[in-house]
Amino acid sequence: MKKVMVIYHSQEFGNTAACARLIAQGIQEAGDLQVELVNTNETNRVDLQALAACDGVAIGSPDYGSYVAGTIKQLFDDLYVAKKGGLVIQGKPCVLFMTHGGGGRGISALQQMARNFQLVAAPFVCQGAPEEHCAAAVALGLKLGQVVLG
């Protein structure tokens, strides 16, 4: 069974976690896919071996001062160090998402960091919490799932 990892940072209000769950829902609607949700606010670091074994990835962050959360930046730093050590994780189908309280400009930083992944759709940017059944977030996950399944 193919696997997709949804990596995100969420705390306090849970807006980014709500987006992650909606994207995971869309991925599962695409077909027979295993989805793993990883909140970097809880794990601190992403298991790069587990990420390497995935067939696709979704990455999300709140907008902190027009930038990504520190744990998401750490993910990309870890990917860089791993590459220097021989573990290359790039080219995987990927979607991006971001929540914000009125800025939303941090998505450009996330797009720049994720340039070694195959971005398969425009990112989803949401001010505040997404609607309970936000069609745009679910559709983003569905698109990723369809690409992963081929």
C-alpha cells in the first residue's frame, strides 16, 4: 500500500492541524492510501527514514511573521544535512498548506524550501481556521492522492 505523510506544525488554536486533517481526508478519498499525520510541534523532528519510504508528502505551517514555524524550517535543514550524508529525499509529489491570522505571505518561503519536491498543485492558504468541511483543503489532498496513485 502506498503511503503519504502529512507533516505540519500546529499548537494553541489548532488551525493548521484542522487543515492537515482535511487534507488527509482528501488523500484517503483518492483511494487505497495509508496516511500518517506528523505534528512537528509534538515530535520536534520528522523521521527522515519514514519520510523516505513515503510515496508523497503534504507540508503545512502557520505563518509566523511571514515565515514558517521553526520545526518546519528544521525539517528542511534536516533534509539538507541528510542529503550531504547520502540520504536524498526529493522529487516526491507534494502539496503545501498554510494558516495565518492576517498575513499569509509565509507561503512563499515554504514554496522556496520545498523546491526539491514535485509540487502538484497550488498551495492552500487559509486565514484562521478552515471551515469544518473546507472543500479546497479536501480537494488539495485528493489531488495529491490521485498523483501518488498514478
